Amino acid sequence: MGGQRLVANQPLAPGSCYDMRLDIPVREDHTRSVDISAICQWPKKDAKNARFEQGFKLDRPSTAFTELVTSKSVSFKRSLLGRARLQ
């Protein structure tokens, strides 16, 4: 809820704030765009593919982002419960 991991070809500067747009699937044929600001916490080179993993902390998550993540979390939990009942 408060962070994300990003994989990129180049490292980003720790402590720097970046504005990003996330396109999040909400249905099979539809995405929802949410703008966020995030602060790079750490970059780490992935030795396997020479790319960089970076951890970000959200800076003042918007209401739209919080609502979207909460709704996705509820959907995911319901999906898990449904699978557990089927087994």
C-alpha cells in the first residue's frame, strides 16, 4: 500500500522524488490511470539481467490511488476465499 518496486535499465537517485502514472488493470479489457509521487529508497543491480530494481515509498498517496489499491486488495482476498472454498 505504501510502496512499489520498479525494474528499469538505469538506476534512479535514492532520495529523489519522481512523478509517475500507473496504468492498473481493473477489468480484462480496461485499465485505470493513477498519478503518484514516489521517493526512490534504494536501487539494486540485478546480476542476472543487468537491469536495476528500485524500491519506492509513496509520497502523499492520492485518494484515487488508496481507493484503487483497497478495492484491488478486497477483490484479491475474495478470489482467494473462493478458491479455498472450491478445494
